Amino acid sequence: MKSVEQSIQYKLKLLLAHHDFVRSKIPFITNLYINWFRQSQIKAAHRLQNKKQIDVAFFLTIPGMWKADYLFRALQESPRYHPYIVIYPYSQYKGFSKQEVDETIQRTEEFVKERGFEYIIPFDKKNNRWIDVKKEYKPDIVFFSSPYKDHLPQYFIYHFRNCLTCYIPYGFTNFSYMYNSNYNLIFHNLVGCYFLETDIHLNLFSDHSRCHGASGIVTGYPGTEVFLHKDYQPIDTWKPQQGKKKRIIWAPHHSIEEGFALSSFLLICDDMIRLADKYSDKVQFVFKPHQLLKFKLQQVWGGQRTEKYYSAWEKRDNTQIEETSYVDLFLTSDAMIHDSGSFTTDYIFTRKPVLFTVRSDEVRTKYSPFGQKMFDAHYHAHSVSDIEQFLNEVVLTGNDPMAVTRQSVYQQYLQPINGQLPSERIIHEIERIINS
């Protein structure tokens, strides 16, 4: 009962904070508001035609939401644009302590600093309040990294009707159960430019949104653009080994609970350590769990057993744990075993062998039409013996019949559109909208 009460309280907090009892709750009013807001977006874009320098604010709460490295750098290099990042509090209405909020902001600041990007933290320490960025900094274009309302009202899209608003999703949208939250929140219907991954995603946006996909623009996904840059040099973070060994990532998802559950972790966790020991002279593993998995295991197993399990992966000579970035890991690996939603697409960019550990026969039905195409480009394991067969026949022997399928899927859906990288296409589309 407590969780239900908390959920109701949370929703009421959002409604009160955004004065949103009418605007997004009454269909007739909502449609009028969407049309009015979208007309304002067109006018906001046209006002920039003769502006010599265009200020572009990228709103960011946590590092995991950031998918715009190459886009930001490209804007930096253009004399017409002045990009900067606005770091602001995450999940303001979920009851996090001030310490948690401050620590998250600090982590995000460190993340941005490492990249050398210009940023602001719009907090007035003297008056202990978060500043209105639109009023104080007057951005011309705003890129949002989250479509949700759980932020302070001055950082939600409602407040930026007279700026050109843009959105890049924070992950490849692969699942069918998330159509509403990916395409038909009030945010998706208002945003001026929704930069989408493929034509399939544009069709889904058109089918499932009130605005019928009016702001949808297919550019490819900036979050995976690093895989398309041939000059990118990955950092090798694998443990040094005696002799040449195959490098395999095991990336289990966090959804170990009942309901919408992808993860096979509880079914195979001990067997994966056994396989790491059995093939220790031929294979090294990186255990790459979803960041939420440890939290959920602590609830199921308790803290002691969870720490013991994670320690087992850290202490072996041919195993290790990686809980942060994954791009360099992907590019320096030989294969991956996983049951992660976003990695179903992301690892296909490497065109290396990849195995999905299938928890149940219903897993494929949880994917969207696009996600199913990525899922079908995987090898599938329904048992531990299937995993071992993948190790022996595909990874160690090199017999890889799915290579042709992965290459075909990459060429059809993932490679740069007309030779243009996603960041290049986004800038081109912004210019087109401004000058149309």
C-alpha cells in the first residue's frame, strides 16, 4: 500500500509543480496546446535566420543520459554556434536527500569537465535557489536529454516555447511495451525536433503520438556514433594475460524480478563462473552488469552474498568487472554474451559474434519490429550448454554463420545515412528548419 501511496503522491507533486491539471489531462485542451506550442517552435526557429551566433543549451542531469559528444564538438567547431551544458538536479520530486542530489550533480560536473566542455550549474548559492536558465542565459536552442516531468518546472519543455527545442533519446528504443513512454508523452508531442534512429522508429512515432510524428527526423543515433568513426582509438582496459586469449563480455540485465524480465542472471550466474574457470587458459571474461543489478541482488541475496559474487569476478586472473563505460570494452572484445535491451543494438555496430541468453520464449515478443531485427541477428542460448557451444564453435573455432546476418542488419539499419554521421545530419536538419 505504501508504494501505491508514494506513487500517487509523486504524481500529485508533478501536477502541482507544473500546474498541469488541464493542459495534459483533457484531450481537447491537450490537442489545442500541442498545436499552439508547435506553431511557436516554427517561429522560434525562423527568428534565428539572421542571428550571427546561436546559443545552444544541452540540458543534462546524469552522465548516463549524455549521448551527444560528437554533436557538441561539431557545434563547438562551427563559428555560428555556441554550445554549453546546463547541469541541473535529477528526479527532484522523488524524495532524494540533498546529499544524493549534490553528489549526482558533482559526478555529472566531473564527467563534463573530463570532456573539456563548457558548462554551467545554474544554482544561486546566496539565495539557495535554482536559476531560470531561459531568463538568465537566453538560449536559442535547447537539447533535452530526458522527456520526463520529474525536474524543476524551469527546466521542462513547457518553459521553452519560444526556443527551438530538440530531443535525442538516451538509448536505442527496442521494446514494444514502451511505445507510450518513448513516443507519446506530452514532451514528445511538443518538442520541435525529435531526432530518431531509423525509419522504423519514425513510423512508430507517427503511429503512437498525438502529433502523428510531426517533429520526427531520421538522423541515425548519436549515442553510437563513436562506433562509426574509423579514427577512434579505444583504450584497452583488459587484464594482461599470459598468452593470447579470446576476450568475452558478459553483460547481464538487471530485470531479475517477475513481470517484464529479460535477465537470465539468476539461472546462469554460477555456471558463468564455472565456464570462466573451465576455459581460463583460452578465454578471459569481463563481467559487465547493468548498474542496477547489484542493487536488486542486495534485495534478493543480501549484501554479503552479493559482494562475494562480485568479488569472485574481480579476483580471478582471467576475469574482471567493468561497471562504467562500455564503448572501449566493446571495441577491444572478441564477442559478447548478454540479455540487455540497449546492447541488443549497440553491439551489432561492432559486427562481432554476440549471444543472447533467452530467459523465456516470450522475450522476442517484448521487442519492437526494429528490436526484433536486432534480436534475430544474435545467437540464442536457452541453456548453459548452448552458451558453451557458442564459446567452442563460434568464439574459439571461428565458425560464425551469423556474421552475414549481422553485416546485413548493420548495412540496412545502422550504417550512416547517405554517408553522413548522425551529428552531421542533426546540424544539417537544424539549419534546414531555421532557413525554411
